[in-house]
Amino acid sequence: MFSCFPHNRGSPSSVHNRVYQQQLTETRTRRQVEISEIDGRLAEKYEAKLQEALQDLRDQYESQMANNRQEIELLYEQKIKNLQAANDRHQHGAAGALDELRQNERMRHAEDLALLEKELQRLRDEMTLQLQEYQDLMDIKVSLDLEIAAYRKLLESEEARLNITPHGEREISHLSTRSSSQRRTPVRVGAKRKRTLLEESQESSLSDYSVNSSSKGDIEVAEVDPEGHYVKLHNKSNQEVALGGWQVIRRVGDNETQFKFHRSLKLEGNGYVTIWSSDLNKDHEPPSNLVMKGQKWVIGDNMVTTVLNNNGEEVAVSER
């Protein structure tokens, strides 16, 4: 049956609307709940994916950093090795240079030492030669002293004997024209007994000699002893003259005497140097007094004394 009154809430359409509304609300609520649940799940998934992505990025970055760190360490170690190798090379080069420098220094010291030893040996040889010359001169002096003493004793005994025996044979004196330093030898004459006769020296007259001297430089022949005792040279200049390697040559016929100056000898300005024969017991006192070694000046008529420099050039001559 149909009612003539308007539909109220209890009508089927309203109920249906209410049901529909209720269902819609429930559906909306359920959807909201589902959406909330889906949002929660999505949020959880998103968070999980985000954390996973962040972890992946973190792992990637850490891996990249580890690789970079390893590469940097390798590069650093390589640089260190290169620097160490360069340092070793430089140290080796420096050590080699130092060894070479030390070797050169040792060689230089060895050369200097060899030169010093050579000079020392030369000085020793010269000293030995001078000592030998001195010893020879001392031996000659001793022998001459002994000979003089023996002759003096013989003379005294002879004089004593002559006084005891006045009728004995007289002693005959012989004149000698040689040098006063020449050894005196006794001469015996035969009679009932042998007698010892002594020689005496007599001065020779120099008036029969003429001297011609000339010079081409500062050195001249100042004096020539006629009995062969010495030759004296004079430096006419005021400057010192080096006579090292110079020669003085005396010629008499085929006989010749040569004297060569020591390489270090120098003659002062206006100075004199006297070269003595070796048999006069003169002292060797350079540079003013020089004694020849084992020789004496030859004497005779027409004595020519020549002075030659170290180039063999004649600088002075004296003829007597």
C-alpha cells in the first residue's frame, strides 16, 4: 500500500541512502586505512630502498675512497721509491766524486812526497859527496901532517948527527920551482953512508910574465896564479850574476883543466870568487872560495884561461 504522506527516514530510499552512505563511509574508511597501510608500506619500502640506496652509495663511495687511497698510497710509495733511488744515485755519485777527489788528492800528495823525497835524496847525495870530499881533505891533511912531522924528525936527527960528526958529508939543498904545497921527497946520494936530502921551495920571479885579459860581459878573469894555485874571477857590475853551469877552462899545450860551477852558485855585485887547486888544503867556502875535486890547475908556458857561460859562449879570457 501506498501512503499519501511524504517519505520519512524510515523509507526504503533513505535506508538505502543511509546504507549507501554507511557503506561509502566504511569504504572510504577502509580505503583510507588501506591507503594508510599502503602509505606505511610504501614509506617503509621507500625508507628501505633509500637506506639500501644510501648503503650502496656509501659502499660505493667507501670502495672508491679505498681505491683512491690505495692508488694514492701506491703513487706515494712509487714517488718515495723514485726519490730514494734518485737519492741513492746522488749519494753514489757523490761518493764516487768524493773517492775520485780523495784519489786525486792522494796522487797529488804522492807526487809531492816523491818530489820531496827526490829533493831529499839529492840533498843527501850532495851531503854525502861533501862529507866524502871533507873526509878526503882530512885524510890528505892528516897524511901531510904525518909526512911533515916525519920530515921534521928526520931533519932534526940529521942536524943532530951533523953536529956530532962535523967531518961528515954536507947536506945539499935543491931548489924547486913547483908549488909550495907540493910534497917534499927526500933524495939520497951515495957515499960511505946514505944521507937524507930535503927539498926547499924557492919563489919564482914574476917579472918575465905578461898577462893579457879581456871580457865581453860583467865577469872577468881578475887574477891567475902562475904556479897553478888558483884562478880568481871578478863581477864588475853591481848586480848579482848567476854562475850556475858556467865553466873555467885552463889550457897549456895539450893539457887542460876544467871546472864547472854548481847550478846554485851566484856571485854578488863587485864580488870575487877564487877557485883553488885541490892539493892546497883550502877550505871550501862558497860562494867566495871554491876548491876543485881531485884536480889542480895545469901550469906552463902560454897558459890560456877561458870562462864560458852556460850556453858555451866565451865571456872572458886571460893569456899568460
